[in-house]
Amino acid sequence: MKITSAEFVISNTKLDLCPKPDKAEYAFIGRSNVGKSSLINYIVNNKNLAKTSGRPGKTQLINHFIINEEWYLVDLPGYGYAQTSKKNRAKWEQFISDYILQRENLLNLFVLIDSRLPAQKIDLDFMEWLGEKGVPFSIVFTKIDKLSSTQKHKNLMAYKKEMLKYWEEMPINFSTSSSGKTGKEAILNYIESINIA
Ligand code: GDP
């Protein structure tokens, strides 16, 4: 899929203030600093669309973008950063889970994972929760430019091994680098294949 336009629509913290659910929607989520804003900007060819966060956890909103005037791309707040209160975290969990579980046009959630790190409990728990709730998702490994091809292979195998403790098979996954500009075609083709289906 070629990106011909990408525009910001609205940011909010409430499901009922999101745009009318009349278009296919794909959301991106992951731990703060995983490279989500950079990946979104790389995917849509606009280095300023999603705000890259200097301070982890700064972007606490559901951000809607309209792509090719046809589908919504959603930038969800990062999770798992330390500098926040319990109260804030509870609020986050509520509005994100409302969005994930109730957004009727959400066709796939891309869960971003830093390819350099061993599997993190917070991500594994989150994906287990998605599985229990029947939310369709796939994994996007980020920052693969930081790894040699041997290391990349090793890390992905280790991740798969970890996932197979809970999952019957490894979910669909993508390897990306926004710095190295690799991996977006596979994601866009995947989105296109769901849009057409
Ligand atoms: P977010 O908090 O998940 O939105 O992450 P950002 O997109 O703001 O990126 C966090 C940090 O990781 C920044 O310092 C980025 O420059 C860096 N980063 C993001 N993507 C990549 C990548 O593909 N490769 C490398 N080497 N660094 C990246």
C-alpha cells in the first residue's frame, strides 16, 4: 500500500469522543520508549505526525490519524513507565482497556516490542490479556538496526520460545527499524490484506 495522505484527526481520553467508527482502524501500542512514534512516522512518511517523546510517558492520549482518507491509524499511550502515580496508572488502564475492548472498528492491534530486550513480563501479560479477551493483535519488533543478523535471529527465537509457553503458535510478527527504514511494507501489506478481506 502506498501512503498518499496522513492527517491528524483528534486526541482524547474517552472512547465516546473517538471518531465515528465507520472506517477500518489499526492501533499501535507498546512500552514507553519502544520506538512507537518513530515507527508511526516512518510508516506514514511524515517525521512529525506522531510526537516522539523526549520524556517517557508524556503522550497520554488516544491519537487518531486518517490515512489515505480511508482508514484510521491510532497511536495509543505507552505503558510501563515508572514515573507515574498508581491513580494515573489505574486511569490509563481504564481508558485503554475501554478502547481496546469496545472499539468496534479496531481490526488489529500492533504490539511493539524492543527487539534488543529479553521478553518482558509486562508485554507478555498484556498479550495474554489480549488473547483472553479475543483481541486480534500482532507483534512488531522495533530497532532491529541495533542487532547483528545473528543476534536478531537469536533474540527472535528466544522471544518465540517465551511466547510458546502460553500460545499455541507465535503470533504474526514483523521486524522493523525506523532508523534503518526497514519493515514498513510488510505492515502496510498486512493492513491492506485485512482492509480487503
Ligand atoms: P516511543 O516513546 O515509543 O514513542 O519512542 P520514540 O519513537 O520516541 O523513540 C524512543 C527512542 O528510541 C528515541 O531516542 C528514538 O530515536 C529511538 N528509536 C526509535 N526507533 C528506533 C530505531 O528503529 N532504531 C534505533 N536505533 N533507535 C530508535
